[in-house]
Amino acid sequence: MGRTGCCVAEFCATIPIAKDTFYTWIDKYPDFAKAYRIHNALSEAHWIQLGKDNLGNPDFNASMYHLQL
């Protein structure tokens, strides 16, 4: 999910669990916390690449892009 820029809310809605449960799992399960850190790196890379890919695109909605960061 990180490769597509998925956020915590989207992940929680998919399972489905509450966001507070998600963060409890981060604190309780080291492997889950590690997977989340990896997810964050993949998600960040996705959004950076999307911006780079659209630098010259006049139709790219930079305001919406900025909100995703």
C-alpha cells in the first residue's frame, strides 16, 4: 500500500480497524512498527516521484498534490 501513497486512514479503512488500534499495534508489535516505517518510506517515495513526473505538466493540480504531502 505504501507504493501507492496510501495513508493510515486508508489502511485502517481497508482492514477495517480504528486508527487508535493501529497506533496501539505500532506500540505493541515491533514487527508491525518496522513494517509501518517501511511503508512510510515507500509512500513518501511515491509522492516525490509523482511530483517529479509532473513538473512540466500544466494540467497537474499542484494544490491537491501539496495536500497529499
